[in-house]
Amino acid sequence: MAVPKRKKSRSNTRTRRAQWKASRPDLVETVVDGRTVQVPRRLVRAYQRGLLFF
């Protein structure tokens, strides 16, 4: 495992961490109870099986 030779300053650490951005989930149209709805791709099966509700 890589080990840094020097301590990284607090401002550099926070700047590096600030580059991370959350991305929106991919929405997919699917039919649930006769309605066409847009749900995240990873939750399509749960909605179809009735495990999740609107």
C-alpha cells in the first residue's frame, strides 16, 4: 500500500475531497399498476414486484 512521505495540508485534502459530485440515477420508464412511471434502473424489479410504492 502506498504511504505518503509528507503530511498533506488540510486545504489540499479538502480541495481534493470537494471534487466528488453525486450523479443523478438513470431513470427508466416502466409500467407499475397500469401507470407508466420513471424509476431508477436498480429499483425497477422492486417496483414491479410491489415491494415499493409511490
